[in-house]
Amino acid sequence: MSGQDIQEPLSISRFVETRCRTENTAYSYRTGVLSFLDHIYGNRVRTGRNCTAEEYKEYDALSLRYLEENRNLREDLISFIQSMKGAPAKTISAKVAGVRAWTSENGISLSELDKKSIRRVAPRKARPQTRYDFFSYEKLQVMMPYFDYKMKPLILCYASTGARLHELLEAKLSDLHEETNPVSIYLRDTKTGEPRNVYLTAEAYTALKGWLSKRENYLEKIRVYDTPSDSPIRKNFPRRKKNRDDRIFPFSEMTVYRSWWRALDKAELKRADGTTNRNTHSIHKIRAWNRDRCADVVGRDYAEIFLGHRDMYDGAYIDMREETLQKKHLQCEEVLTISNTKRIERDIRVQADVIGQQEKTITELTNKVKSMEGQQTAIEQMQAEMAILKEIMEARNKKKN
């Protein structure tokens, strides 16, 4: 390891406040560093899942103490990873990434040999992870009655668009375009950094209109802030006051997750993976549901584009005409409709077409049979005439003899 002089060490709170671009990144890194400090000093400061403002001050002191002690980061990380034996590989990787980001900002770097040593003890990606259950129309239909007036429109829009949850939650009212066909939402804050349009089914748009008619009343009733004022992770980010929140869905991801877990519980779909103890019906698997439905209709490339992924040629979305994407999404309207109304209508049409085709086939076969029966009758009649002719010829031959 090598270090460099730092004028002012970055405590965990200052690191989170000044070096993390997004709230999710800050939360992930902060969680990793706090767990790391708990391990190093052998005492869990937090008494609950989240730490209080006073506990956070203790972690700040511990983080500065760690930086002052000039410890061996490689050995500490190896020990930290080994202490998490049995945890999901992604969880371990995220926590280690948080520690490395924080120490790097404080001038503590790892050599290539250090990195190799750490990789040797880190769990492999091939290690068994959570086995998620995928969604069907029936499961989603069972859950819908347990979502309230604000959450049902969000879930329907989520399933319709294929957007990432945080992308949809950051969309503003001005980004909703009701004049397009289908209705679209312009996503500005995307994971890839490339803005894009996503599209709503008629079912999702109808639910969204119902929510928008109640949105202002909702904002008047909620608290000024989404989270407690003493929450250390929130204090470092701008909060939205109720009268300034111009998002279509003015609530946090945690609000969505809690509503999702309640709906799973009430619908009796709550399951935990036997190894990782994680929820097997993750809300994020709705994006996989969207992709599979769209891929069946318009192909894999378009399905990936709707999700905000690049295609195999790296950038098809950039050159794709908006009109083309709109038409492709309209083709997926029925398969992305969760309520069974449209699919029943579609199934009836399909069954009618099948029955019609079967009736046509039966008629053709009947005509062929009749034709064959007619041919058989003609053959039998001809055989009878030939038999009579044969008898006449034999009778004539006898007279001649």
C-alpha cells in the first residue's frame, strides 16, 4: 500500500456529503464503511438497523481514528470479507467498494498485489445467489387490489414502461406527454446518462390520470419531508418540500418498497430464499417481465431498447426513430396489460380464428371425402359394367364353340 499527504482527512459523513453523486451510491458506500468500522473495532455502534445522529457522530470519530492509525488496509479488507462469510456475493462486493472508495479519497491506495490478494478471498460471482420467482399475469392481478390509489398507478406505469424504478420516480410532471400515441414520459435522470422516452399502455395511463387528480391533495396531507429530520443519510441531500415537489410520483423508493412488501404479504406471495433470506418476488423483476412480454411480440432488440439498454451494436436507440418505437410499443399493448380484459378479448379473437380455420378445414375435408366417395361409386359402377361385359363376352365365346 502507498499513501499520500491529505490536508484534511475525510470522515465518513464528509465523504458521503462531498464525494457521492447519488443518494443510492451514498447509502451503499456509507453502509459498507459503517460495517467495516464495526468489524475493525469489534463493537457495533448502531443499536438498530439505522443509526441515530449521535451514533453517526461516533462513526465519524471512528473513521478519523482509522485514518490516523495508518493500518494495513489490505489485511483489514481481507479480514472484513472473511467475517461476512455466507453473505450474498453482491452484498460483500458493495460493502468492499464503499470502503475502497472512502479510503481512496483519503489517499490510501491498493497495489496490484493487494488487489489480487483481496480477490482471492472474495466470493466468486458463480456462487449461488437468490433464486428469484418470475411474475405472471395471475400474480400481478392478485397483488393489484392491495396497492393504494398512488401505488397502483406507479406499478402499472413501471410494468408498462420497463423504466428503472428510480428513473420513473425522478420524472417530472412536465415530462409527461399526453399528446403522443402512446402516451410517453421523458426520462432525464437515467442510469446510462442518456435521456429517453418510455411509453404507457392505455391501462397504465387511465390509472395515472386517476392519481394525478388526487396528487395535490396527497401533497397537502403528507409531512414536509419524506424522512426524519435527524436522518444522517438524508441531511446531506436536498429535500423536496411538499409545495415544491414537481415529480409525477412525489415519494421515495423506500415508500414504494414498503408498499410492495405489504402487498406481497397480503397476497400471500411473500417468499424468502432459503440461502440468502432475500425476497424472491423482487419488484425489480417486473422489468424482466416487461422484457419477456415485449420480446415475444417485437423481438429482443426492441425489448432491450425499451428497458434503456444498448443493443448488440452498442447504440441502436440513438439512431432509432421515435415513431418506430411508438409503433413497436403499441404492438405490445395487449401483452403489457395486466388486467385480463384485453387478453380475454384477444383470446376470444384467437379462438374464433382457430375455430374458423378448423371449420374451413373440416369443410375442405368433407368435400374431399365426398369427392372420393363419388369417385369410389364411379369405380364400383365401372367394375360392375366390366363384369357384365365380361359375362357377355364369355357367353358369345361358348356359342362359337
